[in-house]
Amino acid sequence: MNAPQLSLPTVRVLIPKQINPARARGEIRVLSSTCMGTTWSVRLVDGGVLPPPELTERIAALLECIENQMSHFRPDSDLRRFATLPAGEAQTLPAEFARVLRGALDVARLSEGAFDPALASLVDAWGFGAGPRFSQAGFVPPQTGALAEHTAGWKKLEIDTQDRLRQPGGVALNLAAIAKGFAVDAVSEHLAQSGYQNHLVEIGGELRGAGCKPDGQPWWVALELPRANCPLPATRIALHGLCVATSGDYRRSYRLNDRLIHHTLDPRSGMPAAHALSSVTVIHRECMYADAWATAIMVLGHKAGLELAEKMNLCALLQGQDDAGNWTEASSTAWTNLQQ
């Protein structure tokens, strides 16, 4: 990764190659509430198809359904129920759950295990899951020697053509690194089916935009820099048929002796990812995949992460610090091709 050059712009702009500038008719409405331990918001061009209160209720019901299926924190969710199955028994997954799990297993395979939907026990052990939290008094992090048995769980998972998932024995799922992105996709698809073709959906910082605003402009979003004092260029993206997700070390973390322990765990070792990469942003047509690929690249670090982005033709930006503490960044070819 090369250090940023002085000629870098203060603000850079990313625009898709093809954009339909058709002016949307109506007014911009804003809907919002909470879900998945975070907030959601929708900005849409209102053509009067549904009253905003009814649409808000529909979105809330959709997100509640997703949480009931895939929440790691709800004891009665389908995801938690799978962890209690005896070895050899199978559970028929709801269609949404099956879609997300298949996507997660695809990313796991293509990243050679840098992404793993079966790392719930590791997430819990490090204090980021449904077990004792790292912030609770008396929390004790796991011993390194006890982590190996919890790695590469994705290789044990088998889902058949009838959406039945077999429990290999003692495997627990955590879809936190992909389910939120899927929820963004699900809300966007519901809006389009309900007659709202022009909208911007955001859940916990993951976004998907479709169509344009009434003034003909696309939905512009600004990326958050990894640190308040980070001197790297700001980024604005025209989310016109695109999604964006970021994985970073600055949201959920704690100090263990002199080491920063953040919630991005390396499924291959069972340890928190240890490198100087601070954030990874991925732009994709589906937010589910933007979410998952950002996590996989974050796990791999600068060199291997960029190599994976190039191999998979992913639009990715990697930002971090070198050994001297200087901020650096690298981007994939697909990212550079969108940059104006």
C-alpha cells in the first residue's frame, strides 16, 4: 500500500458508469425507526402510493421478520434454534434465511475462510455476542489454545435444495456481518414492489440507493473517515442502483493490555484481526454482498485484502496506517474506474 500523495483531492466523487437522470415526481419523505440494535431510515420520493404511516409499519414488520429469523440475540430466533439441534438433525430455513446463508457460504468459500457464518461461539467468547459482554465486570477473554475447535465452521454446513440445514454438531451461526446488508436489500426491494422506485435505504450505516431525487440528482452519500483526524480525502458516492457497506475497527472494540481488540474476528485463527487496516468500504449491486465482502477484506488486511478485491472484481477502498502512523489507502481497479 502506497502512502497518499499530496495531489489527492480533498473530496473525491464516485459515479456509476450508467445513470438515468429522469426526474422523479413527488416530494421526499423520511421514514425512520429502530431495528437490529441500531436505527433505520428511508428517504423516498412520495408519489402517494401508500400513506407514510402504513409504509413505516410495513417496513417495521419486514425488519421484525428478519430479526426473528436471523438475530443472534433473540433466544427464540430460527438462528438460535439451529444451535440447539442434536447432531444430524436438520432444520428447514425460511426463504430469507436460506438466501442469506447461501450468500454467506459463497463468500466463505471464495475468501477461503476469511468470512464465516458459523463463528458465533468465537463472537461470544470475545465479548461481542449474546454471551457476557466485554464491557461487563468480570469478563475474561478466551485462551488462545481453546480457539482452534471453533474455526472453519462453515465447511461443516450443508444446506439442501429444500432449504434444510443439517446440524453437524455444536455449530452456532452468527450472520451479523451479512444480515444487516440483506435487510437493506429487502427494504429496497419492498419499496420498489410498492411503487416507490426512487429511494435511499440506510440501516446502521449500510446503504442502498435506487432512482433519483425530484431534482434529477442521484442519492449522494458521504463516507465516514476512520478517525476524526484522518487526513485522507473525503468520499461522496452517487448511489444510483448501488449499495455501500463499511467494515472498520472503530465501532466496537476494547483494550486488552496494550492491544486493541475489535469485533472483526479472523475465523481462520479464532483471534481478532491483527493488522493496521482501519476500514474497508465495498460498493456492490447488493448490500448483502457489500456487507460480507467488506468484512472478509477487513479480516485479510492490506495486501491479501486488495488481492481478493482484484480477484473478485470488487469495488473496494482500504484505509489504514503504516508502521510510522501515517495514514495510507489503496483501492481496487473497480473503485478507481468509478472515481471522477
